Amino acid sequence: MEAKEMQRSLKPRHMVMISIGGAIGTGLFVATGSSLSSAGPGGAIVAYGVIGIMVYFLMTSLGEMATHLPVAGSFETYATRYVDSALGFALGWNYWYNWAITVACELVAGVIVVKFWLPDSSELLICILFLALLFGLNYYSARSYGESEFWFAGIKVVTIIIFLVVGLLMILGVLGGHSPGFSNWTLKDAPFVGGWAALVNIFMIAGFSFGGVEIVAVAAGESEDPKKNVPKAIKTIFWRIMLFYIGAIIVIGFLLPYTDPNLLQGDIDNVAVSPFTLIFERAGLAAAASIMNAVILTSILSCGNSSLYVSSRMLYALAKEGKAPKVFSRLNKRGVPVLSLVATTAIGAVCFLTTKIGEGTVYTWLVNAAGLAGFITWFGIAICHYKFRKAFLAQGHDLSELQFKAKFYPFGPIFAMALCIIVILGQNYAAFLGGTIDWQGILVSYIGLPLFLILYVAYKVVKKTKIIKPEEADLSGAEE
């Protein structure tokens, strides 16, 4: 027996934690160290702050559209209705392959983290166990995904809160011996290091760190009361994420000098030099590396869990609209698009196996292809909102009819579009500088952009789609 529609079983607490969990991961626990080293504490705060403001505008834009039309296709559906069906096609497939490849990335990261404890364990066995767990959580129901994400994200939130409290006590000199005061903020070139070039680089790192905040809009299609729960999640996410990111950078900036060589080594391969680990150790927590490894493991599971969820829902939405084989729109009796889930899981597994082929070149190219996908998605969301509001007013509606209104329109979506363009084009600007252009570096960095454009142009040519006029946009809301 098959369900005709997805079940709206995600509760308010699930939606809030899905939104937070989507934006907090190894980017916060690991990448903040290299950001601080490259741009100094002041530069890191400015870069993360600016990207955070952009994310706020994007989330309020999504909130306005998602409360009007809460569907699993989210911005793919909005682009199809308000902008151009070809844009919806390109955004949907861009988003799907981004998160399908991310599943493989999380499997790779999970293997590395487990080997921190069990260096002789089988990589293939770890991968199978991880994938089976994530598939099971998503297969059972949307509710099981939401519940597991609630606890995964909860562990991350608790860790960050403890870190902020411990860090504050160390800054005040209560823990860890003598407080460094403001010395690390005035050391050498601090607080701003590396000038504008460093800021642009950190914009990209911050953007990748925030990647996933839009997941809550995809989950809106299975929220039990989207017109109430989606705005609630979106209103709180910006302030909580900014508190966590900016708060963590401030703490790290006070306690670790940007010249500390350990900051540049902070990556998933070496959790022992994560800035979180370093500060916990200085506070006297001897088992800091193992604790942070466990937290990062839950973060990886959280991201992998969400990756399978959103990619399977996007494939389902594409199939519903005739942009993917119809078979992927089938639901089981619990309202889960099982075939979409199976296909995405299989692609994730195949992408993981490419790490074992040759020197992992295929895997590297797959990851590079997905590198710009998040920024392209955000650019698409901004366009969708800009066109939605224009269409809403052009068709004689009043803003008072909207359940949730994005502030600062049209500045918000225009600012988001402009910043996304800067980040996309500046992905590897250094390749264009100097006497010789680095064509290989350009291809590696920008391959995701031509792939997106090929999807857009090919669909547009084959289907002969046109840009939708505001007066002709489909503004019908979701069925109650």
C-alpha cells in the first residue's frame, strides 16, 4: 500500500533543530581555526558576520515563500512557478547531486574519525554500517529522521554552549591559569590580517560552514503545521547560529593567537588540533580530543542524515513535476519516497567507492563539482523571492495576506544575490593573477558553474521555456 502524499509529522522542536543542525558542523568545530589564522580574529568575525547577514536574508526569503507554499521541492518548485521552469530543473538537480555527493563526503569523514579510535578497522565495514544507519533512519519515516536529527543537533548545541562557558571562564582567568586578556587581538597584524584577499577567502569558508540552513524549507513539506512552525524555526535560527559562530570565534580569538601553527592543521584528519580541542585541553580537560572526536562523529552523522533526507526529497519533487523519472515519486505507506532514497543512497555509496579508484581523482572531481552548488542554490533562492514578491503584488495581492513577511525587501534578496556572485566568481581568483593563468586550478574550482549552466540551457532549449512574467506566475498556495 502506498501513501498519496507525504505525512506532515515533523514537530516544532524537530524543525528548530533541523535548521540549527543544518548549519553547524565541522565548519564550526574545525574550519574556524584556519579562518582565524588567515584573517585574524577581527577579519574572521567580519567575514562570518557578513555571510551570516546574507543567510538571514535568505532564510527570511525562504520563510515567506515556504509558509505560502510548504512543499518538499521548496526552491525548485518556487523557481518553476515564479521564474522559469528551466531554472527549477537546474536548481533541483544541482541541489540533488550536491547532497548526494555530500553523503559520500560524510562517509569518508566518518571513516577518518572512527580510525582515530580504531586505526586497524575496515574502512568498507565502517562505511556500510554508517550507510545502513542513515538509510534506516530515513527509511522508517520523516518523523524518525526528525527525531534523530533533534538529538544529533542537540549534542552539537550542548557542546558549543559548554565551550562558550568554559571559554568565558578562561578569558576571565577563572580556568586555565592566567588570562591572555586582549593580547591576542593586538598581536602583530591582529585583529585584521591579510587584507581584503583574506576576507574574500574567509567568505567562502564561512559560506560552506553555513551550508545547509535551507534544509528547513525542504522539511516544510513534512512539517505538521508549516505556516506556524517554519516561521518559528527561521526567526530563531539566525540569532542562534550567529551566537554560536561569532561567540566561538571571539573565544578562540581571545585564547589562541592567530599565529598558533596548530590552527592551520585543524582539519578532519587531525581532530587533536581543532581549536575546540586545544581550548578544552588548556582548561584541564585531558580527554578533550576523544570528546571532540565523538562530537564531530555525531556532527558527521547529522550531516549525512540530512544529506540523504533533502536529496531524496528533492529527487521526489523533481519526479512529481516530470523533471525526473516518475518512479521516484512513489511513496511507501509512511509517506517516504523509498525509491528516491534508495537511488540517492546508491549514488552516495558509489561516490565513496571512487575514493578507492586510482588516487581518488574521480572522487576529487565529484567533490569539486559540488563545491559551488550551495552558493548557486542560495543565489536561486534570492531570485525566487525577488520574483515571488513582484508577482504577488502584480496580481493584486496585499502583503497583509502573507503569513510571514521578509524584512528589508528588495534589499535582502539583492544583497544576497550580489554576495553570492562575488563568492562564486572569487572562488579561485588567484588562478587569474600573476604571469600565467592556472587553467587547471580554474577548472577544478569552477566546474560546478558550467554544470549548472548546462542543465539550465539544455532544459530551456529542449522544453522551450520562457521567463515567467509577474502577472502570469502561479501563486496558488498549498492544499490545507
